[in-house]
Amino acid sequence: MLLRTATLKESDLDSVMIQMFTQIVSPRNRKATFTIVILLFIVLTTIPDGSGVSQEPSSSPSDLSEINVVVYGDVGVLSSSTQALENMFLWMNATVNIVYAFQIQNGTLDSYDLIAFPGGSAPIYFQSLGDEGLDIVRDFVRNGGSYFGICGGSMFGTNTGLGLFNGTYSNAINGSGTYLTEIYVNRNSTGPDLTTEPESYQTLYWASAYFYSDDMSNVIPLSTYPSNDRPGMIALTYGDGTVFLSSPHPEYKEGDSRDGVTLYDEFDDPDSEWGLLLKVSRWLIDESRPQVVQEGIQFTTYLVLGTVGLLGLIVSIYLVRSRSS
């Protein structure tokens, strides 16, 4: 019985289809049928397909929810800076992991939106990652990822290391000491919206420097030193990605346990820079342009082609009937 049914379906499929569509396009139903098909075509071709095509969010996120952040934790890092950054990004509601050089070389960055390099030794970062790892980090940012560098991590982002910022890092502006220093906030920033930020912050100076280049036209200064008006924090784009570099250490919350470290808690810091860094991080994510996976476009394409094919079949049957009548 199953075999006979299968044979019938194979031999009579075309005639069954023609009979079905002949009924559809009968004179009595023709106008209604064509009206429905045209409306169906319009609806199907205007439905947005969200499975791979970026769309405008319904509202601007206020934190890093659903953002995957990785903090570099291999040899050469300042462990307290790594821990403070991890806790800061957790406070921002990001998903945070620690990553090592061999994991970067093995492609783990494909799962993340932002990579943070903490304070530490830029030359050791360079050596640990090797040429392969350096190229992977550059490509990650170039293709729409975000880079967040603090102190040694910010130097690593300059021409000394990755070359994300086509410039360099000055000598320490006021010796090699460690203390709180004032920085002015650029509330007229053309990047992150800092209009509601205070005029200045007290932040941790640790042999800190400023950034400079022959061409700073595409660089957004976010904070400057009162002594020389040079930028200690900058933001910029690199390819389709975004970059934040800070020579001082705003990740520490001196006198506050939320950063998870006790280093320099003896300092009396009256404010926290985490709110400013959240705005910067949100800008990094929003301004980056990750390469869109094209699979989502295919679904809508199939809908359009299918609808066009259906219209063509109905028109063909209508013409055949018109000629035979």
C-alpha cells in the first residue's frame, strides 16, 4: 500500500499540482487569489530578518549586559590591575573571563566583544603573544572588536606594540612615583558622551605618560593633565573596531573594596572613575562594526524567490487556461 501510494505521488505529482492551482485561478477566485498573493509578496519582502543582520536596538543599553569581555592575564601583567579590571567589568554586568596567550593563539577571541590589557609590561606581552598572537589581536579589533588598554596595556596598543594607535607614549610626566593626580575630563568629547561627567577626577598616577602622534586628527582625547594639557586617555577607531587607551590607572578604587584589591587603599580617593569607564566601554561596543554574518540574508532571499516563483506558476497556469478557452 505504501509503495502504490509512493508510485502514485511520483507519477501524478505534476497533474495534481496543476489541478490544485487551476482551482485557485478559476474565474470565480481569480481576483481574490491575485490580491492575496500580491499582499503576501509585500508582507514577506518587508519582514526584517534578524538572524544575522544588525538592527537598531529598541533602546540604548546602559551597561554591558550580554557583552563578552576577556581580560589578559598571562605573564607580565600586574595581577592587581587584572583583578580590578575583572571586577570593574563585572560591575558593568558584562560576562568576564581571563585569557592567556596560548588561548588567543588558538582563536578564543572569536567568542568575545572586547579585550582588556591591564597594567604590566608591554614588551613581555609582545614576546608572549608572538607574531601570530599579535596578528590575531590586530585582526580582532580591525574586524569589529574593541580594545581596552591600561598603563602597560595602553603602551601595548601604540606603535610600541600592536600599532592600533599610530603614535607613541611619552616618558613619565612627573617621575616614577605612585600617587593620586588630577585629570581634566573632556566633556566636549566627540566620542563617548561625557557631558554629565565632573570637570575632573583624582586618579592613580603610576609613572604615567601622555599619547602623541604626528596626526591626532582621528584621536579623541578623553582626559588631559593639568600640567601640560596633554591627553592621558584617548579613544579612536581601528578598522571596524574601537580602541581606548589610558596611561593612568582609573580601574582602581582606592579606599574601596569593590575592585577586589587592597593595593593603594591608603589613598583617600573622593570619587570613582568606573562610571566614566562604563560610558567609554559602552561607546567602544556601540561604535564598533563587527562583520555581519550573511546567513540571515539568505532566509529573506529564499522567501522572495519562493514568492516570485509562486506568482510565476500562477500566471503561467492562467495563460495556459486563457489560450485553451
